[in-house]
Amino acid sequence: MQRLTVLGSTGSIGKSTLDVVARHPDRYQITALTANQQDELLFEQCQRFHPRYAVLLDETASERLKKNLQIAGIATEVLCGTAALEQVSVLPEVDAVMAAIVGAAGMPPTLAAAKAGKKILLANKETLVLAGHLFMDAVHRSGSALLPIDSEHNAIFQALPRDYSGDMRSSGVSKILLTASGGPFRNTPIEQLQNVTPEQACAHPNWSMGRKISVDSASMMNKGLEVIEAHWLFNASADDIQVVVHPQSVIHSMVQYVDGSVLAQLGNPDMRTPIAFALAYPERIAAGVAPLDLFQIAKLDFVAPDFVRFPCLGLAYQALRAGGTVPALLNAANEVAVAAFLDRKIAFLDIPSLIESVLTSVARQEVNALKDVLDADAAARMAAQEWVTG
Ligand code: NAD
Ligand code: MG
């Protein structure tokens, strides 16, 4: 029996995780569920999974949840606040932590879980973008098992040798081919991009996801963040990672070897596949995902990414090459920009302009400790807010 904490259980990844868990009550048990403020959904999840703890960030929502659980006679203990997120990530009785909070807010509890040696199912890519060095150090030191949930990285993990040492060259790997759907604006005339709405940006052609990552997919910042994520997970340099636009989202990424072989992982675009893979690794369990119908798909296309249409992708490569706190600045500026776009305060094409301005105005620092990352994150958020209001 594996006991789980699900950070961000009310989100898109969190719900898919609970869907897979519910299919295997003999294998998985929920110890803690967490959410930002959606107490009603969290209440339903508590009714269904009877966790020992439920955490909400919002105090009013947590009071409501407490009351409703009491009325329903459910013994789940309700905790509130960011410290509680870390608390439920390091509990001695917890075996694995699903890191599925969105944004930089997901980093502290994920890092805490790594330090505590928990098995980590990593959906929160922002942890690696912000604090990749510190996080990977913590994983190596504690001996945590780290399993990527992001579909591309999960595919790469599956296509790499089982005993991959972290050294591409000695493993015969020549390149990582990171696939991208190209998002909803792959073919939109560039002059129309200025006026696209949050609704259009969130209407992803292949995946149903949270709003932040949907906008990131539309700007291709998501792929940029994933390049940085792949760098840390697989010890690959920016030059070793090639983005390949593949609109069908059937191949979830590939690994190219020196002998000319390319290994790919295919499947329907459904996050329950990588989630089930990571939960059961090295075994395989059913995920409720329909089998891939190759005859219906019939055709797979590949094109090179367009760095002019999608400046965010180039900015992310730049940030990875610059290193230090620059990826943290990129991430923070992007979070502010995406929130402002969703609030209709800035236009879609302002997102890369805002990020570029923050990267030029806030100085790069070395990352020696968590404080360096948090300071960079705060400085970039402040500069980005000024850009939005100024
Ligand atoms: P979502 O917006 O659907 O859900 C986010 C979850 O985090 C919710 O439970 C919410 O309550 C919680 N949350 C939000 N802000 C919080 C805060 N400040 N503190 C604590 N909790 C907070 O997001 P999602 O689409 O499920 O994505 C979650 C993570 O997984 C992101 O990092 C995303 O990049 C990554 N990811 C998602 C997908 C996908 O298909 N949705 C695919 C790959 C990677
Ligand atoms: Mg992805």
C-alpha cells in the first residue's frame, strides 16, 4: 500500500491523480489532500478518500470545510496555510507526494518532500525552473525517487535507458526531442495575435488543463519551461534539447541515440497515462485511458518551432543559457504576465515584452541558497507588476 499526499488535488492534475487512485484502492491510500480555496470540491474528495489531513490556503474556506466535515461525520483534520503544505509533504507515514500545485507556490512543499526523501511525482515544473539546482541536490542527497509527470518528460524518462546515469554521452544519447503541439495559435495570422482573448488562449486543441499552463501553451512558454525542466531532470544542455512541433500530440517526446535509433513514447493525450506510470513504476497499471487508435490518427506531422511567432520559447532558452537566477526571473515575470493577461490587463503579445523587460532590468545573481531564488522571484514580480500598472 502506497500512502500519498496530493498537493493541488482540486486542479486538473490533482483530479486525474485521484481518478487513477480510485481505480486501485488495493494499492493506494490518500493521507493528505491540499487546495488553494476550493473547499466544496475538497469536501467531496474528503468524502470519497477519507484522508487524514486536508489543507486549504484560504482561512474562510478552511473554516467552512471544517464545519461541513464535522456535520458529515468525517474525521479528516483540516489545516490552513503554507506551512501546512510542507507539513503534509514530510509526514513519516507518507510514501509519495504528487506535486501538482500550479506556479512558484508549489516549490516549497515539493522541495521539502525531496529533502525528506519522499518519492516525488513531479507535475509542478516551476519547481525545477525556479530552483532546479537546489531541488536536484536535495533529491540526490536524500535518495528520493523522482518521476516526471509532465507528459513529455515522462515520455523521455520511458525512452531513456532504465539505468540512465545522468550522462547522455556515456548512455549513447545524442539528443532529446521535446515535442510540442504548438497550442491554439500555431496557425493564427500573427497580426491577429495582439487581440486574442483569454478564452481563445485557454482552448487548447489537444489537452484540457488549468488556465495558467493553457496560456503558457498558447505562448509556447510552456515548452520553454519544459526545456529548462528537461535540462535539470536529464542533465541535458540547451543544445542537447530540440523542440519539435507535432500538432497531433500523439508522440509525447523522443530520445535520439548515437546509432541512429529514435525511441518515442506514444499515447492518447490524457495525463492519467503518465500519472499511472509514475504511481506504479516500475510496474504498469490501468489508467482508464482509451487505447491508441493508429488507423484513426493515420498521420503524424513534425515542423520546426517558430521563434518569431513565439518569442517566449527563445526567452526560455536564453534564461537557461544565462543560468543563476535568470530562470527564476523568467518564471516570476511569466506568472505575473499570465495573471495580468487572464485579468484582461495586458494583451497576449505583451507577455513576452513584459518578460523581456524584467530580464533586462533585474540583475542576474548566482544561486547558492534558497534565499537567492526567493529574492529573485520577489524582485522579478515587483518589476513585472510595475510594468503592468505603469
Ligand atoms: P490547476 O490550476 O488546474 O490546479 C492547480 C492546483 O493548485 C489546484 O488544486 C489549486 O487549488 C492549487 N493552487 C493554486 N494556487 C495555489 C497556491 N498559491 N498555493 C497552494 N495551492 C494552490 O493546474 P494544473 O493544470 O493541474 O497544473 C498543476 C501543475 O502541473 C502546474 O505546474 C502545471 O505546469 C503542471 N502540469 C499540468 C499539466 C496538465 O495537463 N494540466 C500537464 C503537465 C504539467
Ligand atoms: Mg507538458
